[in-house]
Amino acid sequence: MIDLEAFFEEKEIPYTVWEIEQDGYINIIDSELVVENILETCGEERRKIGNMLFTLDFRNAPIIDYLYFLAKCLVANRYHRISKI
């Protein structure tokens, strides 16, 4: 299994802030928060995320796009609304 802590220490992932609309509300989430949430995963979830990160890295694909996808998942499943559009 990929060592996610070492992976993120070695990668130069640009700090990015996203505004993600969910149910008519704007949610603000950044790449650091997404990485923190990734590092808190365990079991099958951690394995799947690690495998995807390894695959993207191997293909020299942008990691930030996958982090944006995960940010949208976090907003949809975990975070409270921040401000109304």
C-alpha cells in the first residue's frame, strides 16, 4: 500500500481553494483540508485513494484534479453549508 504521508510530503501540490456549490449553497474548501481528510482515512477507502494517487502519479497526471473531485465528495457528504448563493 502507498504511504500517503510520504506521498504528500514528496509532492509539490499547489495550494488551491475551491468554491463548490451544493444544494444552492457555496462551500469553500482548500487542497490542504482535502489532504488532511485523505490522511485520516483507513481500510478500503485509504487503499482505493492511495491506488488512484499512485496511478495518477505514475501517468504523470495532475493530482490536483483528483483532489478537486474528492473536495466535491467531501462537500456532498460531510460539510455544512457556508453561504447562500
